[in-house]
Amino acid sequence: MPGATLMTRLKVYDTAGPDGQCGGTPHMHLLCTELYFVLQGAGAVEMIDGEGFSRVELALYSALLFSPGTIHRLINPGSNLEILVIMANSGLPERGDNVVCFPETWLADGDRYAEAMRVESLADAYRRRDRGVAGFLALKAAFEQGLEDGRAALKQFYSLAAKRVASRRAEWAAILAGGALAEVEAGRQNLQRLDEGNVAYLLAAQHQLIPAAGYSQPGFCGHLNRYFDPATLTPEGISRP
């Protein structure tokens, strides 16, 4: 999409985590800003950042924007919360820019983290969610002890999170170069063309984006329904010949 953003529809999980609240997996992004827009139902987002724990209620058609480093968790009390997710940097949050808020025993070891992240079924997704909630509640408890205690625990989480995604950074650099940076450069070039009186670039093409047939893939916070370009991809995400 323009500006190298990507959107996905999300049907938030309606099963309960360890604290009895229905919802998704607490996680954060290291590079990307994200926006939630409520398409159906109502709910909340619970968050942890450098100021501690907070909760924002989400009404129908409301929107919430949060920056990298914000640990966030969608809450679905009425079992009908559906969200439009808009992501920066060519949808990098769905291409590896995410770290689940696991307890340190799972975060500190690469093999154990990979094991905890592996999802081959809905049961695996719920298990990943529940481990993430356990880590989220531990961080929340650290902030309840005091701001400095909470910030120390959060910085430790950030440090371990950075280690867990170290192998992805070259891939992310390539995505940024071909996405957001390329979009900025294209805008700069078009501005120069306007200065030169060249308007030929305005003879542009349009692309319709089609949602997949249903909510089929388990993500961090719920069942995902991605959009695709029918000229280049099938609804299953397979490249057309």
C-alpha cells in the first residue's frame, strides 16, 4: 500500500488466557508502528511501556496507534472483536518484527524461544498466547513494585528480544530498502518531476486488493485474513505464473 504499509483483518481470539481474560498474545515490535481500527464489536488493548501498564478501551470504529517497543495485548470480552490492522514497513510485523512477551526462561535461550514460537495448530497458538500472558503479568507485577523495578525488567526484556531477532536484521534491511525507503525516494523523484513540468508519471495504474475467503491462519492475537493482489497472487498467497 502507499507509504509501504500493509493491512490485515483480525478476528481476535475468544478463548481465555491464564488470567481469565479472552484475547490475544502479548508481544511487541522493534521497528514498526501499528494501528488498530475496530471493524466489529468492542474490547480493549492492554499495554506495557516505559511508563508502566495501561489499558485503552476500544469502541466500534475507534482507532489506536502505538510505536515500537509497546507490548500490547488485545482483549475480547464479548467474543466478537474484529480489527483492521495497519502496519508500517511493508507489513514487517508479519515478517518477523515481533517478539512475544515470554517469561525470561523462554526468552533467554534461542532454542527454547524457537520452540515456544512454533505454531502448527490452533492449540499451539493458544499455548504460545498463554506463555506470553504469563510473561506480561510478570512485567506488570514488576511495575506494581515501583517504576524503577518495572523499567529494569522491561529493559531486560528488550535486551533479550533484540538477541532473539538478531539473525533477521539483514532481511529487514532489504525489506526497508525495497519498501519504505523506496517509497520516500519515489516521492522525492516525483516532486522533482513536477518542478520540471513533467506530469507523465501521473498516468498511473490501480490495484484492487481482495480479502482471502476466510479467517484461516492463527496469528498472535487471533485469526488472520490477509489481502492479496489478484493480478499476482492466488487467495492462498501463491504467486501466479
